[in-house]
Amino acid sequence: MLDDNDFALASAVDTSVVVLEELSLHPQPEVREAVAKNPNTPTKVLLKLGKEFPDAITANPIFNLLLLENPESHFVRLSLARSTTTSESAIAQLSKIEDKEILLAVARNPKTSLEILEELVENPPLFCDDENADESDFDELFTAIAQNPNTSESLLLQLAEDGSSYVKMAIAENPKTPLSLLNKFADWRSMHEAIARNPQASSAILEKLAGENEKEIRDLVKNHPNVSETAIAIINFIEGKPGTSIDLLEQLASDRRASVRRLVAAHPLTPAKVLEKLAQDTDEDVPFKAANHPNANSTVLEFFAEFLVKQHQRVSPSNRARYEESAVRLVRRSDITPKVLENLLQMNKYDVVSAIASSLKTPPTILLALTDYQNQSSSHIHFLINLAKNPNTPSDALEKLYLKINQTQHPNTIDGLHDIASHPNTPVHLLEQFAVHSRTDLRAKIAKNVNIPISILERLSNDSDSRVSSIAKQALKARA
């Protein structure tokens, strides 16, 4: 509500200079404008108010006196350059003055003609001290021209060619800017807020902006006159609201912003087909989210395995731990395929290979190949034991493991021999060797082997050790 007393004081010709100075800072614009019109207001105050109320300054009775007294003063020229009542010929003369503040006022004046604006772009007066001034020195001037309502489409295109980011942002907000240029600007995230403020931005462009992280930009899109249902749906998706369609998830999986693709990869409704695409994403985090999704199928995991191997090869050794740990977790999943395991073997890292050796999903061919895996660490015996424990390990692999484990001088050697003696795929000739082994625990192990021939069992039933013979007799009785 307007303060009538302050307004009356600001308008009165007998109000003191001190009071007028105070009222020039009044929170109500009507009061400040009255101060700008008051002939008793000092020039220094009028100069400050001129930017906000240019026409009030030139309408002030004192201005004509100042114009007559000193038409070339900075205050007079700047006031004329700002005012919409200044003639075109006067503005043209002002546009030749090498004064930055005056030129900016001319460029911002909505009454400045297109011809003058074009001349300022082609031949801007040199208001810099440096004679070698380049276009960056005229950023403020060109920005003001780009914001002027009289600027033409062709002039905006000209400014866009070499203009700075500040100039381009001003162009992006101008309603005259062609959609083709706005669409190009939409590829630059730094331009999104400016584009969202342009009342002529198309619905297709707004859909590009709707997925931004910044709430201010999303709010501008939401309240834009050209906003589409799709843009609203994208905003709702970004803000975690329910109702996102599968079609929209498929569309957003190709969004150029990694932040959006991450959200798609983590969305509970994202189908396997979309996750397959995301598992091959170039962003570091998107494949991880896709692989950990409940809807991830075997193809997703295969793509993820390829991603892990490529990243492992690309980064320095000090940065490989994340990929190795992820590979081990992937191997331990119950839904992996042999192709996943084959891919991950390329890492050639002990922890990964050891996990593959233990996996119930590892096929016999890979297990056989792993018997030749070389590792010089003291833990290699544990790797061999893992192979011996795996129920998929074939007989020819068990033969190789028997030789390797039996020749190893390690406290856990006997554990490996126990696993081979118990394994259902252990060949008969190895079982026969165990049947005459000096260790009773090994003879007892093969007596429990489900595939031991009856002839060996009968021999063990007469074993000198009562525990071995008892186990063998029970096994024979079970087969009778």
C-alpha cells in the first residue's frame, strides 16, 4: 500500500534536499519515481535514479535547464540515452560517443532503432583504453543489444556466431531468437535457464530442459506457456513422483545427461531391455546401477562384465580395486552365465579367478583351463582346493589337481586330497591309489564317494582300520 505522506513529501517542491535523498531509497517505487520528478532533487540523486526511471528524469523541469546549461555533460547525455522520449536522431548522435555507460544505455533503450543497433555491432565506438580491444571487451554492450526488443533475428544470429556465453544467454532469452538456434543452445546445460525464460521456446526444447537437476529450471519449464504433458512427466520422474511410463523410461535412457540415465537405471519399473542399453553406458555409475537392478537379466550382466574388464584395463593399477571387487560380487551371483565368467577371466586377478574357480556356474571347460592358472603366492593352494571342491570340475581336471596338490608342501595339502577323494568325478585309477594310501582319513573319504566301484568298496570293507571297514560295509549294504 502506497505511503501517501512519503509520496506527498517526494512530490513537494519545497521538500529539503536531505529528505529527498532519504526518499530516493524508499522501498516503494512510486515514491522513488516522485523523487526523480522533483525539480529540487540534486543531480547526483537523479543520476542514481535515472536507470530505474529514465523518463521521469527527462520529464523533470530541472532537466531542461541542465540541458541548456551544459548539453555535453555526462548526466545529460546519459539521461537522454536512457529515456524513451529521446528522438532517434539524438540517440544516433549519442551512439557515437566513446563512453561505455552511455553506449550501454543506448543499447538498452527500447526506442533505439535497429539501424543504430546494427551499427553498434559492426562498428562499436572504442570505449576501452586498449587500442587492441577484442570482442570480449564489448560483452556488456552486445549483451544489451541482444536483449533489446528491436534487435532483429538476423542480428541475433550474427551476435551468436562469435558472442561470449553472456551474449548467448541474452540471445537465448530473446523471443525473436529462431527455434533452430534455441535447439542448438539446448545442448549446452549452461544455457538451459535462459532458454526456459524465453516465452517462444518450443515444447520439444522444453522437454530437453525438463530433466535438469536444478529445481529453478524445472519450475520455469513447468510454468512455461508451451510446456507439454511429456515435459511434466519428465519433471515428475526427476522429482521421484509415481506414474512414470515404460515408454518414458525408454526415452530417457538415451538422455544426454548422465544424471537422468542414472535415475532410469535405478527406477524400479525399468525393464530389462532398457537396462541392457544402460549396462553399456559411458558414464561410470550407470552400468553399476543397471547391473544391480532387480530386473537385470543375463544379457545385462554380460554387458556389465565387459564394462568392468574395459574399465579395469583403462585405469591405473591403483584405481582398479573397485572393478575387481565388483567382478567378485558378480561372479557370486546365482544368475550369471558362462559368458560373464569368460569375460571376467580377462582381468587375470587372483581374487576374481579364485571366485570363478568356486562358482557353481562355472562350466567344466573353464575349470579345466583354470588348473593351469599360475600364481606364486602362498595362497595358491587354496585356489587349487577351490577347484577340487567345485562339483563341476571334470575328471581330467581332477587328475591334474591331484598331481599339483600332492606335490605341494603346505599344511592344507591334505584338505585338497580329501576333496579329490570325495569328488564324484574323480577317475577310478585315482580312487584305487587312495584305497591303498597310508592315511586312513583318505581311505575313509573314498569309502564315502558315491561313485566308488564295488570292487574297491569290498576291498576297503576288510581294511585294517575299523572305521574305514565300517564305512565301506555300510556303503555296500546301501547298494545291495
